[in-house]
Amino acid sequence: MSEDYLWDRSGPPDPAVARLERTLAPLRWKARTTAVTRSASRGAWRPALAAAALVAVCTALWSHGFRGASTSWEVRSLDGAPAVAGAPVEHGAALAEGEWIETDAASRAHLSRPDVGEVEVGPGSRVRVLASRPREQRLELVRGRIDATIWAPPRLFVVETPAAVAVDLGCAYSLEVDADGAGLLHVRAGWVSLGAGATESIVPAGARCPITPGRGPGVPRFDDAPPALEAALAALEAGRPEALDRALAAARPRDTLSLWHLLPRVAPDARSRVVSALEASVARPPGVSAEAAITLDRAALGAWREALEATWW
């Protein structure tokens, strides 16, 4: 999707945004508005404002769709012969709590709830509804791929995989899992929290994060990350700590996303090098000491992450 579409409707819209607009059409404000003009200063704010606009759309959709919502997901076939509870999907099918939907190599299915969002189930997938309640929507992806567009409030929609749990912070992402339980999360809009035990990765739009059985979420990296950084992160995740210096040297200011996530994943005696690399891009906020970051003080890491997020957009 062109970023300009969210400003002046020039360029092609993302299909998910187009669907959101159609759903919200009856709620459109009729009053006259002042056109937003382009300016040199707009560039710095455009990504953050676009994200805020998308979150506002998601919240409005949830508020509008929550009324009268059922407790099941509506199901329709997109291709082939997907099955719910072992039976072929027919018109008006529903997926209730505890039921499975499965697709073969030639099948795709569409799940929807007006109070939650839409989920496309890709070929070769097995998905179960673990919970379907007003304040909790929890799916299980055993294998295959889903593409989710969610307008429910943050943390309401959750997807469990064999090696990690994805918590939607809104609004759009894909999640895939292979037969061994390894996977990949890719976020298209908003944020997703990917966790396993005490390990958590916060993945923003335009970034992806690998999932490894036994270790959970890896280090998030942007889609346009330098190849040298990609190679170094893969080596670190494979248990080769000597790759840290290569990762630090290859990182751009925007790649503080990856460096911040490296802090709790490297040996304590290596954290000072990561802190120095972070400081070279974005200064530590007032009140956050290097020692606090090195010892993984939660408040210090949280405050520094908020300062770093400006470079991630």
C-alpha cells in the first residue's frame, strides 16, 4: 500500500484497508473538513500518524462490530475443500470453540467475526479455536499459515503456535509454522508481541521475527535489514556469539530494533558493547543509566525502547 493513500487517497490501497473503509462507510463523518496539505515537515510525522489512523480505524470497527456478535467464527471456502470438524465447509458454516479447521495443499479458507477481524487460513494448515469469548479470542496454529487483519482492542486476539504465542497489538500480520514447529511472524500494520516463557519480541510493522522450537521468538529485524546484519543475527541465533560484533557493525540507526532485542539474549559481559551501539544511534533517556540497561532493569529498558521507537517508524 502507498503511504500517500492514508493521506490523500493517491496510490493503491491495501486490500485490508479497503475492506475497513467499506465497513466504516455508514459511520463516515459528514461535516466539511479542511484538506491536509503536504509540507516538508510532514515527512517526519507521516508514518506515526498513519499508524495512529489505522489504530483508530481498528478501534472504531471493533466498537461498531461488537454489538450482536456471535460466539463463533464465520467460515467460507476460498479455494479447494477446507474442512471444519472433519466435514467440508458449506455455506453458513461456523467454527466454534474447540473445533478445528483444516486445509489441504489446494485449499484456503476465510474466518471472520465482526467484533474481532478476519483471518485467512492458507493451504496445508491446521487451526483450532481455543477460546471464543467477548474478551478473549484465542486460536492455535499447529501448522501452515494464517493472515490476520484484526480490529479488536490490543491483546484480545491471541494465536498459539508450538514454539511461541503471538499477541495482537493491532492490526495486520501473517504467521506461519512448519511441520517441525519452526515459524515466522511478519507484521504488515501495527505491532505484535511474540513470546515464549520469559522471552518476548515486540515486532512493529515492516518487520519479521523467526520462531525456533525450544528457543521461542528470535530477534526481530526489518524487511530491508542489511544482508550483513541478517547473516550475523542468524549466526547469533544459531549459538555463535562471535557474530555479535558483525551485527553491531552492520546495524543502521533503524536497526536499534534488533540491537535492543539482543540485550537480554547475549552474555552479560557482552551487553556493554550492545549498549554502546545503541547509544551511538539514540541517547539514553534521562534517568536511564548504562548499568541499569546492562543489568536488564525492566523500567530502564522500557524507557529506552520508547525513545528508540522513533527510529523504528
